Amino acid sequence: MSRIDYHAFRDVPTRWMDNDAYGHVNNVVYYSWFDTAVNALLVEWGLLDIQHGRTIGLVVETGCRYFRSVAFPQVVEAGVRIAHVGTSSVRWEVGLFTAGHEGPCAEGHFIHVYVDRDSRRPAPLPEEWRTCLAELTTR
């Protein structure tokens, strides 16, 4: 994959504490970047109300493939796209890029199942969500 395969981008700065004893960003930090990129989009679009929204997303599956190391003080560009929208779920795909590279340093995915905040039972995605999410669906 390359940058052109992703539809929305967000810069995520690395932090000094992200580096591990081997001198590069620890693998667990990549999952934080995935979560940040996707949820920031949802908040910006007015779809996710973290404090009061009736629908919340629970992660039920994750995965990541690493291709190239990243280290502080690099800035990561997280590209987001959607591979699948179900009745109450979305498979998000995120490519992490650094300046000067067309190919990703890592690619990951996670699946959100959207549920009612109180019952934690799956909730169908509202039409407003489907309309917005269509902009990120892979072609």
C-alpha cells in the first residue's frame, strides 16, 4: 500500500517516552496511534460524543504489520480508510507514514463493534454515520 490508498490523514508527533531500550518507538505505541487517528476523525465529524453519546465503539480485533522503524522526534502521518462497514461494525485500516517515504512504516487494522453505552449490546450504525464513513471506504 501507499499514501494514495488512504483517504484521511492526521499528523501524530512521537514523544521522547515512545522510544524503547532499542532506540525506536515501541510496538505498543502504534496501536495508540491507530486509536487516536480514527477516534479524532469521529470526534471532528461530530459522530462520536465521548462523554454523552449513546453509541460507543468497542475494539474486538486488532493487528499490525511493521515495515520500518520510527523514532523520536519523527512525526508520523496516520492515513485512515475503511475496508468494511457492517450493520454495527467497522473495519478500520491505518497506514503509518514518515516524511520522505511513500510506503508505510506500519499498517494496521482494528474492528469496532458499535454498542449502546449502557447495555453494551450491538447497535446499528445510524444513517448519519454511514454517510460520513462512506467517504473513507476503500475503492
